[in-house]
Amino acid sequence: MLRAGTPPRATGTLQFAPTTPPNHSTGAPTNVQLTPEKVRRMELNRLKAKARQRELRERLAAESLSNPNSNNKRPLEVVPVSSASPTAPNKRAYERNRRNGEEDDPSKPLKKDTRLSNYFEYDLSKMVNTKGGFLVDEDGGPGKEMNEELTRKEKLREKERAEKNSEPFRMLDPAENPKCRECGSQDIDHIYMRTFRCLICNACKNSYPEKYSLLTKTECKQDYILTDSELRDEEALPHLLKSNPHSATWNNMMLFVRYQVEEFAWKKWGSPEDLDKEFFRREELKRQKKGKKFERGLKELRRRTREGIWQKRKDEEHEHDFGPILVDEEDEDGIGRQRCKQCGFEIEVEEL
């Protein structure tokens, strides 16, 4: 039996049962005076109840950690305040918040940790782009018109390149589409059709290289005896410009279709046999010119050789430089001698 005014003691098992509020209609006094002893016991019981609730939560958490979840993984572990881990909460702050009743108040914002370094908070929605501190002319400056003109020309060139490399449209009626001149296929090579005006498909182009292979300008001049002015004529011989594979700084290559070059050459020289005759005639003239040039060089070499030998022999000839006449006094005939200063050759000289 409990005495009047004595709070119930907390038992080992927590029971959350609804309580009936006191009946205020009776004549019992509403303002009960609590003695200091009663206040001390109530506060002590409250602290004991909170301690038991905390122990119960820790025991349930430990039991949940020992049992893996559905994915057979260890559940998330909450580091208690009493742990020695560096990630544990600040014990002093925890005790202070617990005394102030701020332990489980989620409405209040988190306070800044003094252990962290200083930082600044920015509202990105109110930030202004200052162009990095540079003085940027918003209107574009005096060169704005020139930049716009260059941009317009570049866009125009890109549009032309796109139109040049794009495939032509096909008609819904198959009879209106261009067909290959060899097999009648509609898969026309658009580069050959646009550049050379030749209707040919890729399969036939690879199957007949003797007709549809590409020739360079040098091959056309040497094999078919065509001139530069004839090769530059777009109406007679259309050509394709392509970058030179040997060097990027050299001029672009001019490529021609073989059968078009042959048709133009047959028309110019009459027939393939006449072209061969002209080719051999020019080769013979080249051979003769080369032989004559060789003969002239050999003749010049012989002349220089003869002149060199003659000059060598002439340089080897020695001219004596005789000294004064030496006369022997004992000689009664009065014959003197002269000796060369260089080689020592002596001659007899008679003085008159």
C-alpha cells in the first residue's frame, strides 16, 4: 500500500500504462504542498528511470549488432559517449546538453564545432560574376564587327563542307534515282558522282580498277602525254583535290579517273596505237638527247684532260739559270765555265 503523496517506485520492468487524471470535482485540495524530502525523492526516481531507459536502449542496440540484417551485413553501430574512439561525441558537451534538456531536441540547429578551422558561408544564389577581376567590355569592343565577320565566314565554310560531304537525297520512286553504269545498283558513290560526274557504285569501282582507279597529275603527263593546261580544264577532265601524303606543306594532289583520261587521250592522239607511237618517238628523242649530252660531256672531259697533261709537262720543263762565267787562269785556251744555280748543270763558254 502506498502512502498519500508518495510517488510510485520504478520497477525493473517499464510499463507504459495510461493513467487516470485526478477528479477535480471532489472537495480534495488541489494545491498539495511538497516537502523538500518528497522533491528530492521525485528527482531521484526520475533520474533512475532515465538511467534504466538508457540501459535498455543500449542492451537492445547490442543485441541488434550481434544479429546480421537481411543482407548478411553488420548493421550501423552508434558510437557511445563512453567510447575512447576519436569519432565519439564530446562527453562534456553531451553532459551539458543533457543537463540543459537539449539532448534529443532535433528542432535546434547544430552548433559549429570549435575544433574545426574557420570557414565562410556563401549564398551562391546571390553571388555575382566579376569576370575574375578583368575589365571585360560587354559590347565586344572595336573588334566586335571583325569577329562577327570571321565567325560568319567560318560557319559558311562549315556549311559548304557539310553539303559537299553529305550524300544526295534519294527519290521515293526507284526509277528516278541514279543507277550504276556497270551493274545498275542505286548505291552510288556520291564523291565520284559529284566530282567526276561518274555514276558508279563502290563494288564496281573496286572490281574494275583498270577503268575507275585514280591517276595523279604526273602519271597523266608521263603516260598519256597531256599538258598542264589540258589537265586544268574542269569541263574536259574533272579532278579531285586531295592533300599531299608526302608533306603537308606541298601542293595538293590532282586526281583523275582513268577511263576519262584515256578517252581524252584517244581523242587527242587518235587511237591507242598512235599514242604508243608518239610515246616511243619521244622516248627515242629523250634517249638521243641524253646520248648527245653524254658525248659532249665526254669530249669536254677529254679536252680538260689533254690540257692538264700539257700544262703538267710544261710545268715540269726546267729553264737553267746560269751564273757568272768562271775562267781558269792556268788554261791557255781561255775557255770559261757556267754553272746553273738550280740544278748544277755546267757548260763551257769561250770568251771572244
